[in-house]
Amino acid sequence: MSPISQKIKSLADKGTGRKQGFALVEILIAVAVLSMVLLSVISGVSSCIYVISGMKSYTQAVLIARTKMNEYILHDLRGTDISREEIKEQQGFSYTRLTRRLEHPWFQGPVPINITDIIVNWKDKGKEREYKISYIYQTQ
């Protein structure tokens, strides 16, 4: 090493007035900042898992409702009302089918229109949930 570079190095060491490395306070601050960042990341991940698990049940309910409505349509819109029938393929899910005449104060007299509702029920995290679809059709 040349004498000039040695002189520059000694001046740089004297200019800082401290030894090489990190102080304990700097390390504690870095750990505190890192822990706050990790806490927010973990909180976000757990929220996403909660939402995804709820959406899985909701998606199953949508598929069940569409399937049951399509079965009803394929059977020429015939069948009795069903109340809380368990679904064998999907445990924890049940469905209700209700058919009623359209009644509205604007129309005078009977209207040849029916509404069929399919309501799928299930429990998600201890709460009762439901999904409902309706089909409106003209009767002969």
C-alpha cells in the first residue's frame, strides 16, 4: 500500500470518530422496523386466506344453484316446491326451490308468469349463508 493511501485511510478512520460496525441502537431500530413490516405482511396473508376460504364455499353454492335450476328447466319446469333438501355431493349444503305467480299492483287480473327461486344454504365459520337465483318464465 502506498504512503498516500495509508494517510487517506488513517484520516478517514479519524474523521468518523468511531469504530467499524453497527451500534446496538441501530440494530434494535432495524429489528423494530423489520418486525412491523413482517407483522403487516402476515396480517395481509391471513386476511387473504380468510377471504379465499369464504369464496370457495360461495363458488360451490353458485354451482349448486345453477345445477338445480338447470335440472328444473330440463324437467319442463315441473315439480313441487322443495324445502331445505340436503345435497348429497356437497356436505353442509342444502337447497330450497319455490315457485310462485308474479303478482304486481300494475297488472290487473292473473298474469301468466311464474318465478322460480333456488336458494342454497350453508354454514360458513358459524354463520348461516345463502345464495339465491331466480328464473322468470311464462306459463301456458
